[in-house]
Amino acid sequence: MPEWTWNYDTATGTYKSHTISSKLREQAVVESVFADFVRPEPGFGRKKGETITIMRFDALSIPTSAALTETERIPIDTMTQTSVGITVYEYGRGVAFTHISQLLSKFDPEDRIQKALTEQMRKSLDRLYATAMKTVYLKYIPTSLTGGSFDEDGTASTSAASNITVAHLAAIRDAFADTYIVPPYENGDYIGLISTKGLRGIKNDPTFETWKQYLREGDVLHNSEVGKIESIRCIEVKDTTNLANNKGTGSVLGEAVIFGDDFCVMAEVETPEVRAQVNMGQDFGRVHAAAWYGVLGAGLSWSATATAGKVKGAHITSS
């Protein structure tokens, strides 16, 4: 037998295991989606206060007949003007690290921290926009594989009994066209931001294959887009914090937001960005930090209403 062996005589700890891999692993982060569909409000920025007021004109009522008699004066209608305010707030998070850790570490902590902060900023802002979109007053609840109901007070009062199917998208599209008068987002199409579970309900629908055959090369343009159904461009949302996958009876439903033009707007004073602070002024420069920071706000152009011509989208959800 040897008198000295690696297994039995070598001290444990760093003497045995002292080589660090040259590849640093990082936790995966789900992609953002909502930010792509929030349009910045023009004419707002620094030195303009904390709130931008969006002015809106209601459509004139359509008379039963606009015909006039020879001696009748032209009737005068009243134009109604309303407004909604979007207030900006400061947003940001940071991470501190010591100068000695930067000197001695195999991996520069500043580079990794800035990358992690960039991902955190992206997801935090996506969550902000998702929260704003889900405040839409028009709610749609699937009550069967082919049917559903609309609630117009901002609260779903019925428990969903089914996941989303093609029939539900058809019902929403038709309601947008002839009941709620929702203008398309672009090129005659609406946008559907749909949770992974909600999309699974659509993909499992036997009629989904019929729709897929109408896709042409170049049609899939947006990130995570799976296809167009009933003039709704369906885009997958994997972040279950933004769109839940456990709504309804037996957690059957995955949430979604379907919308048209001028739905959610963003007011921005200072564009969010990652900043590095080499010297925090603590202990003679021995402490550094990096942070992301921005000043902005988000909201619906027509909030707190499900009135036809004003509401610009619908939230598929459950009580």
C-alpha cells in the first residue's frame, strides 16, 4: 500500500478543489414582450411637471336622420372633451461591490452586475406596462370551449370554465369590430399578448391548423409571435407574473390581453439606463456601485371605461 494517497492524506477544501471554471453561469431570464407595444407620448420630457394630460374628444352622436326641412335651422350638437393624466415616477435598483473584490476576483463583478441590472430593468419595465394594460375595463371570461362573456366594469365577475380557444378569439374580434369599435393596431390586425398556457389552449384547438396554413413567409414579425388568428396576431408571453397561467375553475385559463391602436401610452422624462458609480464616496473609494434608473409612467389612453369607441382592448381573465 502507498504511504501517501490523494484520497486519504490530502487536506480537504481549496487544496483539493482550487480551479474555477472559465465560464460563468447565469440564471436565465424570461424575455420581455409588453414593452414593444407601448408607444411614447410625444411632447413630454424634462421641465414639464410630473403629469402629462392627454386630451380626448368624444365622438358626436349619430342622429336617426340628418335630413333638414327648408325652414328648419341646422341643429347644433355639443362636442364633449375629456382628459386623462399619466404621472411619472422614479424607478431604479442598484448593487454595491467593493474595490478589493474587483481587484481579486477572477470575474470582474462590475461587468456581471451591469448585465444583471440590465435584465432586471427590462423585466421591471415590462411588468409596469403589463400592469397598466390589465387595468382595461373590458374583461372577457371563457365560460365554455366556444362561448364567453364580457364584463364592462373592470372586474371579472365569472369564473372561467375553459382555456382560450379559436372561438374565443373570433368572438373578441367580432365584438371589437361591431360592438366596441376598437381600431386595429396595424394593417387591419389586432395584437394578442397571450400567456404560454393560453396559447396552448389555442394550439390544441383542432381548428388552429386551418389557420396556420394561411401564414405566409414574412408574416411572423414580432418577437415570440406564433401566427395570426381571426385578424389577431398572437404573441407568446412566458412571464407568469405578467400574465397568469392559473386562472378560472381548476386553474384552467391562461390570461391574455387583446388590443388595437392607441391602447397603452408611456410618458418619459428620463430614459431608463444602467449607470456605474466608480466611487460612492465611502471609505476612500473602497466601495463602488452600479444601478439602473429612469423617470417614466404608463397608462391607458382611455382608462376606466368600456364605452364603444373609447375602450381600445380587452383582458381575458377570470374572477
